Amino acid sequence: MAGENQTVSEYIVHHLTNLTWGKLPEGYERYDGSVVGEGGAWVMAHGGQEASDMGFTAIHVDSMVWSVGLGVIFSWLFLRLARQANAGVPSGLSNFLEMIVEFVGNTVRDTFHGRNPLIAPLSLTIFVWIFLMNLMDLVPVDLVPWTLMQLGVEYHKIVPSTDPNITFGLSIGVLILILFYSIKVKGFGFAKELALNPFNHWLFIPVNLFMEIVGLLAKPFSLALRLFGNMYAGEMIFILIAALFSAGVAWMLPAGLLQIGWAIFHILVITLQAFIFMVLTIVYLSMAHEDH
């Protein structure tokens, strides 16, 4: 909840600021009045302004740590499942994980119309990894930041999918696969598809190229912004509800009920967003395999 020396606005800004490491330029005046020396300095940013002034060199350390860490957990869980798989009836966690694998496999069979052994494991990775990143949104908003503040870490966000750098990283990876398989499967036909659709005449090639390229680039943008927007909005609501706890004793019970209610509803949101990202990826890759 908001600290005694924080306004609600400061509390919200603090919780939406990433732990950022990057290079500040030479001569930059920092928050404490110190000036960056010759050649610049690689430091942890203090606040959003310093993070912004780092420019392209800025790295969101918290997003990287949590996304990679959750990816390792996903890999370990499914590696353990694969090693324990046998002809007997699964139970407990193994049964749940096998249900996920079967669900993703059925979705791929119903949606993907080509032949590619990569699509099913890729879809499983996307669904489970994004679901785990989204699931971090259900951790109480003050728990991890407050704990790390006691250790001297001032800023920290634990939901990687509320960071557009992470969602765009995922969607750009999908775009690279779309381009790779479009060229591999269609060859010169892919260039012809871009140049002669939807108007099949050489005079309309500039118009066709513009429309097709915009449509192609819209795919990763829509994937990234849909996931980021929904998760960021959900995180913002959790933060606003948490801020109610500082409004007085009378607001504690309503705030607690709101947190529980929104958390229950948000379980559907985090699952649905992972599913949508996975399904659209399958659809886009299926289109890339269609040789007209």
C-alpha cells in the first residue's frame, strides 16, 4: 500500500517504473546533484526521467530477470514431465501439464494446415511462457517491491508482459518466423504475392506493396500491443485498488474485496491473452505456409 510519505500519484508512478540499467551521457546531472564524468557512466536509473535519458542503451533488468527466470521454470517443468512420462495414468502436476500439451496439440491440428514439426512446440512455449508471465500479475503489488526496497532496490516490476519491450520482442520473433517460412515455402511466389495482391496488374504494384507491407507489419504490432495493453491495464487496476488501503480503515474491507474480485476475474484475462497470442501466431504461420 502507499507509504506515509508518498502521495497516491507518487505511489502509482513508483510501481510502474522499471528497474533500469543503462548509460548516462557525459555531463549529465543526476537526481542527487552529481554530474556524470568523462565518457559517460553505466548506472542504475533513479526514476523514469533518468531511464528515459539513457535512450536505446537502457535495459529493463527486472523484465529480463523475470521473463528469463519464468522461461527456465517452464523448461524445467516440461523436461521433468517428459522424463517421468510412462504408460501409466498420470496424476497431480503431470496430469495437469499433459492436459495443457494435449490442448495445445489439438489447437494446432485444428488451426495449422501445413506440415511443420516446429509449430506445436513453438505454440506450447508461447502459451505457457506468456501465461506464466501474466500470472505474476496476481502476486500482491507491494510484496516484491517492498521486500526489495529493504535490500536497497528502489524500483521493481515483476510482470514482464506489462513491458512493451518484452511483448514486442515476442511478436518480432513471430514476424521473423513468418518471413522465413513465407520465403522458404513460397520462394519467388512470396514477392509476387506482395506485389500483385489484391490488384493483379503491374500498374498497381506500388499500391499493392504498400498495403501488403502495412498488413504484414500490423501483425506483430497487434500481437504486442494487445498483450501489453490488457496486462498493463490490469496491473494499473491492482495498483489503484491497493492505493485505497491508505485512504483509511473504512476503505480496507472494500479494497480487500475488490482485490479478490479483480484477481478472480483476472485469471480469465491472463489465460485468454496467452491463448489469443498463441492462436494468432499459429494462424499467421499457417498463412505463411499456404502456397497459392
